Amino acid sequence: MKFSTQELINGIQSGNKRLIAKAITLVESKKVEHRQQADELLKIIMPYTGNSIRIGITGVPGAGKSTFIENFGKLAIAQGKKVAVLAIDPSSSVNKGSILGDKTRMEELAKEENAFIRPSPSSGFLGGVANTTFETMMICEAAGYDYILIETVGVGQSEVLVADITDVFLFLKIIGGGDELQGIKRGIMEMVDIIFINKVHESNLSKAKNTRLELKRALDFIPSKEKWKVPVLLGSALNNKGLEDVFLRIKEFIILKNKSGNFEKIRSQQAEKRFEYWVQEYILANVKKNSAAENAYIQHKKNASTKVSNPSTEAKLFVDEFLSKRD
């Protein structure tokens, strides 16, 4: 059934999960008619967005992200909050298919009235998120969700974009993988706001404390944000240990960002980055609509792939040619 823009907006504002999901599907669609309706919907809901806390959660596969999100979400709901979870699953690079299994892994949270879980395929989009995660987040904000938890694909090195669309970047770490700092590159350490060492119990507590010490030493070499000393917390999401501490540290960090005036400033910068991203998307889409431009695009791309010239040079030649024809 096709819903009108107003029906979708009414559904979003009334908290109708089915219509919220329909609105997100609309925003994710690449069909021209859907994009037009999605743009209209996003424009109308803009005044109702921006009131949530956006939390990006990353960690290598097996770090316990889904368990952490489920129990953290239940904790927030117990304190009177509404929680939306945007779980990004890695897609096949061949057919863009995705398992989308996060909803089944958060079975208890999915039953909560004040929780909404939306698994989305990354569709080959890099950065640990999907290309419409930001817009999906706006729909959830307009629906009145207080916390929006974005679970990234957990690929370790490409979680850059999640930090560019959230207020808090949380890194889940587990111990027992040899060199505890191996694989945690400077890029992630510069972006992270809170580190939670998960799956800690009595038998590995001593090792967990050593890992925390190593991480704190590594953080000493990273310039601090907001005069905030990144906390390294220990706990077990499965056993609900340490989650209240995470909850409190998130609140402290948001208060600090608001006091410094950086909360809204960073949100504005994030919106500008989304603008730049969509400019690139729409320019490329426009190129493919114009047969002459598309032919030139294909030729320059072929020149790059057959090593006639390097990709950077061919891209510049094509852009210069494309813009000159539009003058």
C-alpha cells in the first residue's frame, strides 16, 4: 500500500512503528518518485528533529555490540526514555544482499513498547553505516525517540562516518586477542569518546585491568576533545555490569558539550558534511542522465581502469569537461 506524505508524517508523530518503518523504507529507496516524496517528508519533519542523543557504537565482530545495545536500551527505557536502534549490517558486494539479523539478536528489546529497531543493509557504503543512516535518524527523532543507537558493521578500520553523524562515539573492546592495542588504530582512538571493555568476569579481571591501563596510556598521546578525558570502563553487557556507568558518562559528556557550546556547532558541521555528500551523489546521478556526459564518464573511467592514465587525473579531466559544457 502506498501512503501519502501526510499519512507517513502523522504515523511518525504518533509513534506508529509500522509507518515509521515505511517512512524509512521510502528514504532508503533509490527510485526517483520515492526520492521526491522522501525529500518532501524530510523537509516537513525538520522542525521536529534534533532532540535526541545520537550514539554511535562500534567494535570488532564478537565484541558484544548487540547484547550491549539490547541491555543498554532496556536500562534507558527503565529510566523513562524511548530508544531507537539503527543496526547496520554488512552487505554482499556482489548482490548487495544482507542478513539483517540484529533484530533477532535483540529479541527482548524488540518487545519493548518504547523501543524501535531498524536493521539496514550497508549496500556497499563504506564508513560503517548506510548512506541514509543520517536521514533515518531524523525520522526517529521526529518520532520522539530520546536515544538513537547506531550499531556499525564493526569492520574495525572504516567506522569514520559514524563519528560524523553522532554526538557520542562508543568503542566496545574485548580482551584475550593477544596484543590488546593491535588493530586499534590512531584514527579510532582520536574519534572515540568512551571505551567499554566488555565480557569482563572474575577469571579475566586482572587482564582486563591491564588492558584498561594500556588503553589509557595510548589515549595520553591523543589530543583531548572538550577537555574530556576518555573513560575506559570495565563490565559485562550480558550480565548488566557497568552499563549504568556508561549511561552516566554519556550524560556527563553531553552536558560538557552543551556547556562549551560545541554540541550545536558540531551538529551544524555534521549537517554540512551530509550536504557535501549529497551534492556528490546528485551530480553523479545527473551525469548518468545525460547521454553525452555519461559517455564521457564511461570513457574516462575506462582510461583509468586500462591504465591510460591514473584515476585522479581522469576524474579531474572529466569534471573539467563536464563543467565547461555547462557554462
